[in-house]
Amino acid sequence: MKNELNKNNNICITTSLGTNSMFYIMNLIKHKIEIHTILVQTNRYRPKREKKKLKKKKLRYLIPYISNYLAFKIFNSPTTLKGQIFYIFWKTNLGRELIKLIKKKRNKNSNIDTDFIDIRQYELDFYSRIDLIKKALKQSNFNSKIILTSKINGKVIENYLFKNKIDVLFISGGTIIRPNILNQILKSTITIHNSYLPYLRGWGGGEVWSLIHNQKDALGTTIFYTDKGIDTGDILIQEHLKVSKDDSLESLKYKNIILGKDLLIKAINLLNSNCAPRIKQNSRKITTINRRPSNEEIYLANENLNIWKSEISE
């Protein structure tokens, strides 16, 4: 049965279809929140980022650099060569068992695989993720459309959103969405961000940077109204993430994804019931990030995490 709160809204998602986005989409379907369209961004090639990696890693990154250039730029593929090979293996019984064995061996000293299996099950290649979404939509009797696009900000998508009268656009990863697209949404565009805004605007991992900055108030997830800035919009809903004594950097990442799922469902229900708040961000508390942390910074994050855990009362 379709969610009654959702009956008047057309919801569209735009995403690069990472593991966290897969988790969000599959849970929206599970909770009977129907999605009108899923716009899957396939323009994954970032020239500046690739050149930066090549400059840093030199010859160690030469083969991945060439491979990514050929896959994304020349052949306009939605996934890497490695991802394509993974998909071929995953479609065979032998290949699937080998991949499971490799994953099990890699994580033999960790409980992450079992503790967060609801998320880890989506750590697949691009095509397998698409297959899972299609299967879930079919089982739920949803007529959602899946559109692969290398030009999310192009005229074709702009016209599509206008023609289909999309009420709510949810942004989960991918490239920056331009005003020409945002202007086609009838009610609200919302974005999910893995920090407690206005702390840690930008990209690079909100959980790890909260620890690097030794800033507990920054740890959490925010869903905000998207505007022209980078993570600058008014807040719809947000919540801090609590640290437990048995947490690691990896477990905090997964716990924050679960928190994000819960907040997303609440946010959409608030929007559909016309009761969604709109809270201005505190400009005095703004901090920003724009990169992945170095090995030294990750070491510092782990040191601070140990301190945080030691401060937890029994």
C-alpha cells in the first residue's frame, strides 16, 4: 500500500549511486515511499581530482589514471574497468563465491561485515546496484523511472523535470546541481550531508573530520534545503551521532549512514504533510572541508576517538 502522506508529491532523486545512496533508495522503497524518478549520474570523471592523485602518487596511479580516463572520458562508461569486470564475475556463481571469500578474508579481524550487513550488501558494482533497484521497484509494484545521465544539469533533464512536475528533489551525492535544474522543482530540493551543519561544509568525510578537529558537535547528519551555495541552505532536520565505546572510524561512518536513512524518511514525511521546519544555519559556527584526510590526519582521528571513548561513563 502506498504511503498516504506521499500521495500528492512527485519525488525525484539525483545520485551518483554510491553505497550510502543505495541504502537510502532501497529503504525508501521498503517504507513504501514511492519515487517518481531516479536520476543516476554517470559523469564520474573529475579531471582536477585525477591529476591531483597522479601528482601525489606518481607512477603508482598511472594505470588507474589511464583506465579512468578511457572508461569515463572516452567511452562514457558509468563505471570503471574494474567495476565492469566485477559485474561479470558477480553474475556467475563461481565469481560470486570468490568475491565473498575475498571480502571475508579482508575483514576477518573485523565485525563490520556482520554488524552493518544492511549497508555492506550494497557494496557492489554499478550495474548490480541498478539490477537491485529494478528488482525492488518491481516487487513493490512501483512504476518509478531510472534514467542514466552524463549531463545532470543539461537541457534534457531540465525539460524532463518541468514536464513531469516534480515536487521534491532529493540530492544524494554526485556533482553540484545547477540553478536551472533547481528552478524546475515545484516545492523543495533537499540534500543529505554527513555532518552537523554548519560544521564541516564540503566534502571529505564528516565523521573523520569531526574527529580530526576534535569537535563532537560536528558529528552527525543534516538534511537541508538546497540553494546555490555549498551546504549553505536552511536546515530541515539534523541529529548528532553518539559515540560508543566499541566504535571505530569505519563503524561511525556506517552508523551515520543509518542515521541519515532515518532522518531522510522523517524529512520526506514532514515535507509531504506540509509541516517541515526551515531553520537558518548559524553563520558563527561555520567550518569547511574540501578533501580526504591524509594518513597523519587519520592517525590523529583515531587518537581523538580513543580519547572520546575513554570519556564515556559506564
